Amino acid sequence: TNVQIAYYDQQREQLDGDRTVFETVGDGNDTVTVNGRTRHVHGYLRDFLFSPERANSPVKALSGGERNRLLLARLFTRPANVLVLDEPTNDLDIETLELLEAQLVEWPGTLLLVSHDRAFIDHVVTSTLVSEGDGRVKEYVGGYEETKLSFKERRELDELPSRIHTMEAEQEQLGAEMNRPDFYKESAEAITRTLARIDGLKHSLLQAYARWDELDSRAKR
């Protein structure tokens, strides 16, 4: 209900080559509304690096980079509260990419983004859906860097609490056994085996705690 979607795909929609840049964005008006603010078309186009002179040029005279900037400028004037962007950084120069990032950070609606550009993802998103193989898709808070645990590491992190609990339970059991009054009446071999296992568990638990802390910290960054 009340969803208005604007879509920007990697094929790029066609522009009317005979219209000017100004006409393409203004669509017959001198002003546009962007993020709830009314802007004069010339002022708005300056944000996308179009001088007033260039704004009066026909679209067919634009370079590929200028056409991409024009498409983005028009995209943000549409009355939408959901943007769907499919590989939006394809063929963008650095200046246009920075403009797009700035616009998306300020844009108040919901953004659904598909991209292989990891830096771009980190700069603009607040949540990432990751395909982890075998048909599994999991959501993580933040951008790509916050999801940099591999699938194997993520599984290891998920399994560590159970492993630690099992070792702690065995440690407690062996400690109780060692504290029995008749423990040292057992054979020397049995006593040595129990003490060695207690020492081994202590070492393994210290390693598990450290590994859990490392993976958990990386997952939360």
C-alpha cells in the first residue's frame, strides 16, 4: 500500500536525443521536487555537473558519462518512496559514482540495491542480504565489510557456544571426579589420564574463548 517504485537497471533506459538536458529533467517545468524540496532545474542540474550552457544542449550531444548523470538526475525527481537499482555503478565515472552515493545517502525512502561493487555497498546500505550457497540467503546489518566472515567461519561461530558448553560440562564432571576422596586410590595410569584430560580441556577452552571473541568481533564490525 502506498508504495511508489522507481527502477534503474543496468541496461539504462532510452533518452530522447532531440530533447535538451533541461527538458529531460524538468519535463516542461522550471522546477523539480527532490527529497521534498522544490529546486530550480538549472540549480538541480548543477548538482550533477551540468552547467546552464550544457543544460541547454540536446541529449544526443552528450557523452556516455553525461547521459548516465542525466538518467540519475531524472531518477531522483520521480515521486517514489522505493528505489530499485540493478548494478547502478556499471560504466559510471568516479565523479558520477560519488554523486550517486551522495544522493542515495540523503534519499529518505527505501533502497533495494543489487551490486558487485563492494565499496559502493559499504557507503550506502544499512542491511545486506547474502547468498551463502545451497539456496540459503541471510541478512546482516551493515554493508559488505560487516559480512566478511566466510560461510565456514559463520558456521564455526554459530557452533562455538555448543562446543564450549560441552567442554565446560566435561571439565566440571572431571573436576568433581578428581575431588572424590578415593580419586588418588585409583591406578596411576587412570589418575594421569584424568589430569591430562583436565589440562587439555583447559587449553582447548582458552583457545575456543579466544576464537569466539575474534569471530564475534569481526561479525559485529
